Amino acid sequence: MNQAKTLLFRDVPGIIGQYARAVMPKRSTTDDLSFPSHEALLTHVKVDHKKVAEYARLCGFHAPSTVLPITYLHILAFPLHMELMLHKDFPLALMGLVHIRNHITQYRGIYASEELAIRCYCSAHRQTDKGLEFDITSEVTSGGELIWKSISTNLSKQGSGKNTSRHQPSEQQDYPVHSSWRMKENLGRQYARISGDSNPIHLYAPTAKLFGFKRHIAHGMWTKARAAAALNPQLIAGPCSLEVEFKQPIFLPGNVSLHTETPYGGAFYIADSQGQKRHLKGYIQPLE
């Protein structure tokens, strides 16, 4: 068992350098997997108001606003996820991991003027019939108060093992169209410029083809943010829970539609323009 370490940062780590490190060979095995108890900590965080405004516009949130978009803090936490996964004690290779779920709990509206601290750590892992799933939990505090929490679940595809996942297939339901969007060819590059997430599968068709995609695809967290922005603005500005499961990639350019159980929240999904292929499904609700 590796001794727990705290990886302390005063600035957000650069993701481009992280992806360069990610292509280096690393041991990956299903035997005796041991996930380290390390944590990554980013302190004295002050958001860039210009970048927040650009993010809000790209994702469809109402701007300007003194309250951060519910999904914005993910782009500050994600580089810490990368540092945890790139650490020498992490048992899996980063290349080939698939982000399959994300669950955000927002305990109150978060003001852009607040000084924040972000803590990330591997919180759980489980073997499923598709491979090994693991969770990275992100906790954001302000003045010691927990105000935002996210659990990102990733999959290392291995094709064997007992299915112990808590997320079992459910009966598919159809909901009416809430809104439709045209996603431009350069969406991935726009999101990468703002978020820092320059994964080549999102940038250009040729770079995506290097990783087995026929064209480049939209960022999953942009898709989640765009869905959140289209839902009840009062709900997402306050205490609420927003969870999604990423199903099928969205190739760029493309057209998609948001389908909702009610006009204001509950269950929802994003599908292609024919309503046949589902790219994302989720649920939003206020905290009790």
C-alpha cells in the first residue's frame, strides 16, 4: 500500500503538458490493483471573471451573472484529476480511459468573488462486466464551508469481471423535445481554449482519428453544461443535484435535441436530431 500523499498546487496545472505526459507508457493490469489514497489540493483559487463569462456564453448560461455556472468548477478540478491519474502510484494508464458519469452536488449558489479551495481524491473503484470503474471526488470549499462536490466516474475497459456497478440498465423512456442545438465544427477547440482541456479527440478530425474516432467529438462536460443551461435557471443557481451518464459520442459538426420529463427539471436526455441515438441522460433536482 502506497503512503498517502498531498499534491499541493498554488496554480492550476497546465493540461497540455499533462497530455504530453499521458502518452508515455505506463503499467496497466487487473491483478492486485491498489488505488493510492493521495489527494490533490489547489488553494487560494480566484476565478477569472472574463473566462467565466466566455464559458457561460459558450455553454448557453445566462450572462452576466454574479453566480458561477453549476458546471464551471469542473474545469478547475479536472487538472487535479489528471495529476492524480498521472502520478506514478496510480495503477492504470490514462490513455484509453472513458469518462462515463458525472454527479455534481451544489450546496448553494457560488459567487465569482469568493476565494475557493479544491480537493480531489480517488474515492472508490469497482469491477464491472465492461472493466474497472473508479471515482474521483472533487470538493470545493469557501472559508471552510463545503459548497460544491462532484464525483466523476471513469472506465478502464477490460471486458471481464463480475458486474458490481450500481448503475444497471433501466427501461428507456421518451420525453418531448425541450430545445435543439447546432454544434459547430470548431466547438471542441472553443471549449478547449476556455477550459484548457485540449484532448486531441475533441479538436480536429485527423487528431481524433489517431485515437479511433471517425471525426472529432464534443466534450462530454460541455454537453452536460449545455443541458444544465437550458434547464430551470433558478434551480441551477441554488442548492441542487445534477447527475449525468455519457452514452454515445457526439461527432462535430452535428445537431442534437434536449428532451425533458418536465420543462423545468427531473429526468432528461440528449439525442440526435431524429431522437434515435441517445448521447447523454441525466437527472436534476433541488436539494432537500
